[in-house]
Amino acid sequence: MPAEEFVAGWISGALGLVLGHPFDTVKVRLQTQTTYQGIIDCMVKTYRHESLLGFFKGMSFPIVSIAVVNSVLFGVYSNALLALTATSHQERRAQAPSYTHVFIAGCTGGFLQAYCLAPFDLIKVRLQNQTEPRAQPGSPPPRYRGPVHCAASIFQAEGPRGLFRGAWALTLRDTPTLGIYFVTYEWLCHQSTPDGQNPSSATVLVAGGFAGITSWVTATPLDVIKSRMQMAGLEQRAYRGLLDCMVSSVRQEGLGVFFRGLTINSARAFPVNAVTFLSYEYLLHSWG
Ligand SMILES: CN(C)C(=N)NCCC[C@H](N)C(=O)O
């Protein structure tokens, strides 16, 4: 089982994560809070109340978790393709796998990464939704003092299952959309690269960026539901399950609720995934 794919997945994911986290904070707030009029309003309010640091809330944990999550995604994807097509990463340029195989391998990677991601994503979403400014004398402290305190509080209040709140929605979000992610990437690389050659850096950037956009556009409806279910434990708003969350969100806010955060999700997806794929390909290429 080639280990380089796991290491390359980790490093490339971390680079993309730092670049995209401020957009991610705005997205999570727009999806779960009704106090903002739109992207600009959310950005201005966050900056005024919490300074630039507000955009980076909840980032320390994902930096650690991306090591697990992205390496599982890229490592499982690549090894699933190896099992399906008996070709390594290098050989796949000369002998392109079918898109069905790429889709199955992407879905497998997406399914397994969702379970690793679930507790980290829950903690990230809870911390990103804390809108209190940094501790000032006299002001009430935020509910969670940091990621470890957040994890411990959820564990104490709800047991280990509490840490997997929203995991089912996350799995449904990530399984098919990561199939779409890798198919888009491979298809775009294939379209603009002569047979048997490696795609140029510009091709990888553009294909990675569009893979991010297509996958996030299709993922946004379940992304909204997932974030709401993750916040529900905190807000005493009990949903009976995923379907109940969908139905009550649509009843209260109309069908548009499924597209909350779509613009910012897409704007974030391009640079994050362009950098992720470029560094992934570069690392695998230089390790030869
Ligand atoms: C639609 N989904 C869930 C994805 N495309 N997931 C892959 C994650 C890639 C990158 N870390 C990101 O956050 O965009």
C-alpha cells in the first residue's frame, strides 16, 4: 500500500485548509445563524466584533485533523483505484482508469473520511459559531474555551455519541460528492493533456479548482443540514433526525435554505482545491 499518497494528502490538505478557513467561518455562520444579511454583512460584523482573529476561530483542530482526514481521503482513493485497476499513481497517466472506477474510488474515500472527519468537524462548527470577542475583562466568557474544552464538554454532556452528532448527514454529503470531485478533476486533466503526459501545473490548478466547485455545489444542501444538526445539541433545538431537520428548515425558511452558503462555498472551493491538488501532484511527482 503506497504510503506517499497518505503523506501527500495530508500536506496538500493543510495548505488548502489555511487558505480557505476564513471563508469557511463565514459559510458556517450564514448557514446556522439568521442574524446576517449576506456574505458582506457577516464579514463586516465578524471583523468589527472579533477582529481578523474571528475568521480563524476553530482552525487549530482542523490543522491537526487534516492529517488524518485528507490522508485518509487521498490515500484510500488512490489505493482503491490501485485495487480496481491494478495501476499505480504514475502508471495511471499512460493507462487512464475508467470514470466509473474513479467515481467508486472517490466515493470509498469520501465514505471513510467522513467518519474520521465527524468529531473534528463538529468541534470546528461549534467554535466557529461562538461570536463573542476574545476574552475582555467583564465580558461573559464564551461557552467553549477551546477545542479540547469543547470536545470534553460534549463528551461529558452527551457521551461519545455526542461527538458524532451530524455524522450521518456528513457521510451522505461526502460519499457521492467526493466521487464527483475526483471524476471532475480527472476529466478536466484528461481534456487538456496529451495522452500519456502529466498535466501541466496550470491544468492541475484549474482542474482542482473546478473539482472543488462542482463537489461543493452538489454538497451544499446536505452541508446546511449537517451544520444545523451539529448546532442543534447546543441550541436545545431537537431534530428527530436528518429528515426532520430538512422538513422543519424548509417549512421555516423555504427551499432556498438548501442553498445557504452556496456562493461562499464555491468561492472558497476554487483556491482551496486548486492548491490542494497542485501540492498533491507536486509531492507525488517529486517523490517519484
Ligand atoms: C464536497 N466536499 C465534501 C469536498 N470536496 N471535500 C474534499 C475536501 C477538499 C478540501 N479540503 C475542501 O475543504 O474543499
